[in-house]
Amino acid sequence: MEKKLTNNRNVFVSEEEKTLIWDDIQLDLEKNFGSEVYKSWLKDISLLKEFNDYLVLGVPTRFFRDWIVSRYLDKILELVKKFKLSVTRIEFRITEDKKTNLNQDFSEVSKVTEIKDSILNYNRLNPNLNFSNFIKGSSNEIALSYSKKVCEQISRYNPFYIYGGVGLGKTHLLNSIGMELEQKHNVMFISAERFMYHFIKSIKKNDMVNFKDFFRKSSVFIIDDIQFLRGKESLQEEFFHTFNSLIDKGSQIIVSADRAPTKLDRVQERIKSRLSGGLIVDIDSPDIELKNKIIRRRLEDIQNQFKESIIINDEVLSFIAQESKSNIRELIGALNRVIAFSRVHKRTLNINDCKSVLKDVFNQTKVITVDKIQSVVSNFFNIHLNEMLSQRRSRPLARPRQIAMYLSKKLTTRSLPEIGRRFANRDHTTVIHAVKTITRIMEKDEEMKKNINQIKGMLFEE
Ligand code: ADP
Ligand code: MG
């Protein structure tokens, strides 16, 4: 916190002091933004100067800077604060482009992106993500079964749209479809981030013709994380045309996103409506059963792959499955840490080792799921979950049911129809009614208010 009187103008300047290890922050950036965004935009950020309350980061070009500032800066700052709480702002300095001259800008961009940015390089499917190692559970079985159907006959469900939260298996499914169809079709697999990146690069290099041809020649076009396709009219225009021309010639389009098409922001209406025109499926958070299956299967795969005997006892595996939030990526990350620990220490972990190894993994903000709400509410009222979800209308069951619907609406990002579906396939109007009813009762009834607060407390603690 030290401030030092430095120059003769008598101003306080925070002294430069280096405590950050930039590589660690980079790892965290990759983890948080995902490898596509990271590789495209964040990898080349360097730490130039570090002060007590701010950082100066180097970025290759102005274009990079503007892009990063407009999209990622808030979150980068948040991450940096985890490493150094006193940092309150970030400044950028351009490390490569000397002039603002346009031509200069072009060459800088191509310099930065030199080696790895050929579209071909990014069109690789990952053979490790396929149908045979995708594990079925109640949260993903519909998405899985339609993904397989899409492979049986292309253009039947067109476009095929899969959505769900982070780390629930969307990319895994898309990739599986790609692997399956690759044998017979010209498959194009790209993230929306990459698509935009190549689009912009092509404009700068005056190479739009190639860009268009490249994407339009695919017979299966898979685009991952389409929520990143936003803003930039010209880009959306191009996407729309690509989309239409592919559909016209009978190509299959497969899309993933973190939300339903209607909820995409800063995406043109006509694109949303195009995206909604085929089949939409969602993946929900895994239940404990699925988490248990995935973690055990994963451990087995690692043992087979490395032909080593890693012994992780059952209690530890169950602990991880239980504690990990509704995110399969995090579940696997936790398992990897535990494995690394037992490799390094050459011994089997007990539950306390495990807790301490995973302390920071599990201490992140809590994600509340519909499942969790249902189980906490039914416990709270001492009724069976099946009864709460049943069609019976007696008040002792109907009230808790309505409370659970109300909380699902308030505490999760799920839409009304999605919530309805999770309550034994009820209509979204039933959910609306429940939300209204509980809101109204809460206004007058202290008891109700108290109950709801108590349930919330139970959801957020643990
Ligand atoms: P998303 O694209 O939805 O953010 P990913 O497809 O990247 O999520 O999945 C995150 C991790 O979880 C990946 O390692 C993936 O292989 C794994 N995973 C997700 N769902 C399953 C599943 N049902 N069976 C096995 N592994 C899964
Ligand atoms: Mg993904």
C-alpha cells in the first residue's frame, strides 16, 4: 500500500512493485475465457508494468486493444484482482503498431497472427471428444439422442441448435457430430470467435472472396458458441448470407450457444429467427448420478491411457461429485488436480487432503440449479420430491411446488418454459401463475417471507 513522494512536482505516485506472475494469470485467463477466446485474443497480452493500483499491459495492435477493452476488460480486471486485490484499473500500451496508418495496421495484424491462424488449422476436430465417451444422463439425453439422429440423416433438423450453460458438454457433442459425419461429408467446425476473427482478417487482407468460398463449400457447417457473434453489422450480414446459402444447398448447420436463440443479444432478429427455425435442444446441469458416472469413467480412461494405477478412493470421488457445482468441466478439473496431487505425493489421498487441494475450486460463487431448488424445497417442507412434482393439487403439495417454481425463476437463468418442463412438463403459464401467486402472498404474509428466506439461505450456504 506504500505510496511514495517521488518527483519534484510533489505528487504521490504509486511505486512500481512487481508481485504478479503473469504466466499464472494467463492460465487463469485461459481457464475463464476458454481456449478459443484465449488463443485468439488474450494470449499475446504481456505485462509491461505493475503498480500497486494499476497495471500496464502490452497488446500487439490497436485493433486488439479495442477488441479486448470492449469485450473482456471487466472480467480481466476481476481475475487480476484475485491475484492482487489492490489493482483498480488496467491500461494498455500498443507494442507493435507504430503508426495509425491503415496499411501499417494491415501488416501488423498479419504479423501478430502469423503462424497458427490458417482457417485449416482451426478446423480440426478433436478425436477425444466423441459419442462413445459422452456419458448419458437425464440432463443431456435429449440433446444426445437428437445429435445422433442428425448424423443418421443430414438436413432433417436444420439448423440443429444445442444450448446450455458453461461446461455442460456442448462442444463435446458438436465435436462428436463432426467426427461422425466427417467420413462422408465436408465438415466445417469453427467457433463463432474464430469465425469473426477470420472475417475481420479477410476484410483487412481484402480476401473476402476466399473467405466466402471457404465456408460455403462445406456440407456440414458446425459453429460453436454463437453467442459471441454479436455487434458488427457487416459480420452478421455475412453470417446470414453464409447461413442462407448453406441451407439452400441442403447443407446441415449445427449451432451451439449458452442460451436460447431468442435470448441472444446484439444479434439481428432475422438471424435469431433463422436459428430458431429448425430443432432446438438444451442441456441442463448434471445431476449427482451423472457426475458420479463421469468422474469414474474419466479416472478409468486416464488409468488406461497412462497405464498407471492411480488409486483414488471412492469416498473422495463421491465428495468431488457432490461438491462440484453444476459444471462438468469443473468436475473434471477437480479430478485432475486430485490426480496430480497423488502423483506428486505418491500416495492415496484421504478426504481431508482432497478438501484442502480443492479448497479454492469449490469456494467459488454458488450456482443454483432447478434440481437443487426442488430438492431443498421438498426437504424443507418434508414432502417427497415425486409428490411435489406430481399432478396432485392439494395445498400441502401445491404451495411448495409453487415456491420451487418461484425460486427457479428468481435464482436461475432458466426460461419459463424450461422451468415448466422441469416440473413434470408443466406449461409455462403454470410457472407464471406460481410466480405471481407467491409474490402476492409474500407481500402480505410474514410466514411465507420467512420460509422463502430460509430456503434461500439453505441454497446459498453449504
Ligand atoms: P461446453 O462446450 O458446454 O462449455 P464442453 O463440451 O467443453 O462444455 O465440456 C466440458 C468438459 O466436460 C469436456 O472435457 C467434456 O469432454 C466433458 N463432458 C461434458 N459432458 C460430458 C458427458 N456427458 N460425458 C463425458 N464428458 C463430458
Ligand atoms: Mg464449448
